[in-house]
Amino acid sequence: TRVIGNPTIGVGTLIGPGGGITEAEAELLLENRVRIATKSAASLVAPDFPAADPARFDVLVEMAFQMGGAGLAKFENTLKAVRDRRWNDAAAGMLASTWALQTPGRARELAEIMRSGK
């Protein structure tokens, strides 16, 4: 078997020159990734949290989408502050991270939502 080295996604779907996915396939991929991020975020907070505080939960989902559930899980102090409803501490923990250095605009925006609930 000869390996050509063209970039693929999934099982052999060419995404390099001459390839790609349809808009419908992109939507399915996005929906699946959001579902995974939502499940990851929910597993890290109290069972009632997603419904009780949807804006703040969405922050956690966005973080899990960007970093994966394992990446979000490393925010132990931030997650404890979320579970304890200490919003300023949760926001401060988000901003004191390597993630915030790597994506400062997003981190500031999400920390403000975490702080305010809006």
C-alpha cells in the first residue's frame, strides 16, 4: 500500500485540494462536537446547573468545545467556584490560565459572561 499523504477527515474523506465536505456534513460535525462538549461540561458541574444557569453553562460548553472535556477538567479551581456559585472567582480562574493567554479576547468575553450571567 502506498501512502500519498493527502489530508483527510473521518475515514478517508479528502479535505485537501480537490476534496472537502458539504455544508450538511459540516453541520452534522458541528452538532456532534457541540453534543460532546455539552456532555463533557455537564459531567463537571452539579446535575441541576445547566438548567439553573444556562448562560454560564454555555460558557463551559464553549470552553469544552475549544479545549475538549479533558482540557476543561483541568480548570479544577474554576469548576469548584462554578459549583459553589462564586462567579468572580470562576471568572478570575479563567483569566489566570494559559488558555486566556492563548485566546485573550475569547477568555475576557467568556469570563465576563461567567461573572455577570449575561
